[in-house]
Amino acid sequence: MKRPMKKAFFSLLLLFVTVVFAACSGGASSKSKTYVKEDPSMNVEMIFTYEGDKVTHQKTINTMPYTSLGVTTKEDAQAILDPIAAEYQGHDGLTEKIDYKEDHLVEVVEIDYSVADVEEIRDIAGMVFEGDVSNGISLKRSEEMLLEQGFTEKK
């Protein structure tokens, strides 16, 4: 992989990161919150479904122009991303799909935490889990991290 391509690839991975933290226990009816970050290299929308402080489901929608990968065609983008996307397949509670458009792509990653084995998926490229995930995923800590990274809550 050429040096600029490698830099773009690792930048992409950082933006693809699904960031989650260990949760405190909570018990309430399900609600959802959405956070967005718009950038010329990628737009990210993260939708959390939660009960109390515990995230039960997470959906991340990444929209990126091919130029962010250092390429201009769907085929070149597929050559870079399809091997990474393959790692997301075959895990209970985890779905990932990339829709390659004319000049950009839309990736949707969903995690159902009631089904997914976090220990199994934590080593997939782009996944980052911090803290003891055996108690679940904390909405509060996830929100703090997203706000620090420039995300805003979508009301």
C-alpha cells in the first residue's frame, strides 16, 4: 500500500471506530440519542438505543467520498475496504454493510449488545472498547467521548 494510501486507510479506521465504554447498570424504558460529526473527509451519525445508562443497540452510519481514501472509483474503494468489511461478517449481533455509490460510500454498522459477544468482536479493525465491558456499555461515558471528539447531539 502506498504511503498516502496507508495514511488515508488509518485515518479511515480511526473514523470508523465504534467507541464504547463500560456501563453502569440502569433500568428504564428504551430511548435513543443521536450524535453527528460532519467533516469533509467523512460524515458520521451514531444512534444509541439505551435503558438508563446502558446502551442496548448502536447504529453507526458513515458517509465518505472516495477521495478520502485517496481513490476516485468504486472499484478502488472496494479493493481497500472489502477485506476490512469481511472481518465484520459472521458475528452474532453485529452487522456491517457498505453501499458503494458513484463518488462516495455509505457504511452502516449495527451492534445489538443483547446478542453480540463484545469479547469476540473487540479485536476487529475499527472496534475500540475501553474499560470492563462485562457490565455493558455506558451511554454517559460514550457521550463524553463523542463530545470531546467534536460530535454534536442531533435533536
